[in-house]
Amino acid sequence: MRCNKRYGGKSLSQNPAGQNSARRRGQEHCALKTPQTKSVPDGFRGRRGAVLAMVLGALLVVSMLGLALVQTVLIEHRQIQQCGRRQQCFWLAEAGARKAIHRLAKSPDYRGEEWVVPADVLGTSEPAKVTISVTGNATGSQIVNVEAGFAGGAVCRREISVHANQ
């Protein structure tokens, strides 16, 4: 690199005697330039990073609020699914009880059955199972126990006492 500035009519790469000793060593003597800085108004001196810190802080707060909102929506979604499964279990158990009463009216020897309701019929990801058992008691009436449930854990039970004349 060669300095193009001249000092006192002589190149800065030469010493005052006119010898190019520095050039022989591969060095150039140039005047040091001070870096030019943009002028900052007096009210903002020393606060250049404050705006960045405030923006990052605001971004952090907005991100945390967004994550909290997503978490709340996921929890609500799970609760709605569980509520729907409980309702389906209830109605499956109710259907099983009505089926048992209808079968007992036709045949007093009916002792129960088990059936699986496919997931696509229920609109869920897993099938439901309904189990009906009929037992007699000493008073001549029969007790119908119905259990309906999903593999995921939602279970509903119904117990009905059916008298012989029904």
C-alpha cells in the first residue's frame, strides 16, 4: 500500500533525508486516519444499545404471551375432546342398557353380550367397546350391568334393575 498524501512536499514514505529505508523493509509510513463517526444528537449519546434492548425485551414479552396463548388453546382442545368422549361413553352405555332391556323382553334367558363400535362410526381415533352382563337376584328381578369405554381411559357404567313383568 502506498501513501498518496504528501507532507511538506515529500512523500510520507520517505524519511527527511530522502531515503526510502522504510520502503525497503516493506513498510509504509502513512498518516493514521481517525475513524469518522456519525454525529449523534446530545440527547442520545450513550444510549445506542438501549433501543435494541427495548425491542428485544418487547419481543420476549410478545413471544411469552404467544406461547401462553398456544398452551391455553391446547389445554382447551384436550378438555373438549375428553368431554366429547365422556358424552359418547354415556350414550353408548345408555344404548347398551336399552338393548339389554329389549333383549330381556324377548328372551328371559339373555345373559349379555359384547360389541365393538368402530372408530370411524364414532368419529374418533380409537374404537369403543360396550359390555352387557345380566344377572338375576333373589327377588326375581334381573340386574343389567353395562360398561362402555374407550381404550384411552374414558369409561361409563350403568346398572339397571329390570323386573320380570317389564
